Amino acid sequence: MNSKNLFPSLLLLFSTAGFSQEDNKPQITEITKATFFNPGVSYEKPIGKSQSLYAQVFVNTSFGLGYSSSLGNTSFIYLDPAFTIQYRYYYNYAKREANGKRTAMNSLNYLCSILQTTFSKEAISNSYYPETKRRAINIVGLAWGFQRNYQNRFSLDLNLGGGYLYTKVTTIDDMGQFISKNAGQFTTVGQLNLGFWLNKRK
């Protein structure tokens, strides 16, 4: 499937599953949060009893050490502007409520489809060179996650999954010349957000 058509297809898949089961689910609430791990701001908007659209603008932090035969030992740290848009389907309300656990402020587990863009000079693997200018690194994927918004305003949000990454890369051709080309690869998807919810207390 063409990567441009992948995200709309995933969104349709989750929407179909969500609407078929939403009659016995709670009403998801609107939430605004400020995060200090991946510093930024997020906003979540309900679009059904168990579904929401989630958007976040943040600073993506990445670092690491590596080695390749062409580059030798390498190390890096990047602080890059990024944004993500997610469709979320929350599914374990009844179980948490039956166990007396908090469900307010969307404190539930969820499945989501993800579109994330980071503007970075980072090389996506040791096969390529770091870029001289920031370019968009795009990821579309599916993930499982959980969100907990506690009464003291502390917020924990974690998701993990898999997806497809596509961007421009710099490499060397058979003539020894640097070239820029489009490249893609399957990748893991994961994000941990720690912060505080900003809504008025009810």
C-alpha cells in the first residue's frame, strides 16, 4: 500500500471498530496538558463516547552512540521540533470502574493510529549520513497505550507500537558522490509523556 494512503486507512479501521462498540462506553472528556518530558502542549478532543482526536506540539529528544565502517564511532543528541496527531479508541472503562480505579480525565487504556512528524538533521540509521538542514521525518503507525490523569494534576501517557518511517536521506553512490534520495523503513513507535493536565477541576 502507498504510504500516503496508509494513515487514512488505519483511521477508517479504528473508527469502524470504535463506533460499533461505543454505546456502552463512557463519554470521553476534553483535556489540555503541558508536558515536561518531551516538552510541549497537547490537546485531546472527544469525537465519540470512547474515541478522541489527540494533537501535540513538542520538542523531540533523541540521543545515542553508534559505529559504522564508513563513519567510525558516532554520538549524537538532537532537540527537534515535532508534532503528532492520533486517533484514540479507549476500551477498558468497565474493568477499571469495576475494580474501583480512576477513569476520570480519560484515565484508560487505548488503541491508536499515529501520524508523527519531526523536523531533524538526524540520520535514520547508520547506513546514512546526518543531514546539513532539518527535514521532515514522518511516521505512520499503530500503537497500544495508557493514559493516567491523577487528581493532583500529574499526567502519565505512554504508547508503544510499530509503524513506517519515510524521509529524505543522504548517502554515497557508486561514483563516490553524495546523493539525496527518499527512503523508508519499518520502525518501532513509542512515546512517554509526563506532565500536568490544565483543565479546571470539576
